[in-house]
Amino acid sequence: MPRLSAIDRERAIGRLQAGNRPAAIANVMGVATSTICCLWTRFQASGSTRDGARSGRPRVTTARQDRVIYRQHLRQQFLPATETSRNTVNRLVRSMRARCQALVNANGGHTRY
């Protein structure tokens, strides 16, 4: 089933407000009746037909890290992307290890744990 575009969602809401039945609207638009019913429920709750935010998978790298990886790959274009990624991850792990060691040394070689 196709997704409804923003214009189609607005049209469906207009037809519902005009008194058309959800099944008739769904038949004309080529979508399931439940799609129109869910759209109407969302419109009544939020006053908008816009898609809601989706959680998706959280980003692992920051925008800055992405730029660094991109620049590194441009410098070494013939290196496979997996190798570029591996080098970047290894460099991040080494820097994290160095930071942790510096913290331990700053506390006189002891931590709370």
C-alpha cells in the first residue's frame, strides 16, 4: 500500500470533515480504511496531519566524527571503507584509553572503585 502524501492526508481530513465515510475515502485513495481512521485519530489528537517523529537507530558518531571520517577517506581513496572505519575506531579507542590513564594518573594512581 502506498503512503499518503501530505496533500493526500489533507484531502482525506477535508473529506472526513465534510461528512464522508472513512471506507469511501480509503477506497478512492487506494489505502486501507484503518489508514484513514488512524489519520483522523491523529488529527483530532494533535490538530496536524504531519508524520510523527520516529525513534530509529541512534547515531553512533557525531557530525564532527563523520566529517573526520569523510576527509580521511578522501585522503586515502583507494583504501576500502571498512579499513577507514577500522582505523577510525582504533584511533578513538586509543585516545579513550589515554584519557582514562591520564585520569587515573591525575588521581595518584587510584580510582574510587
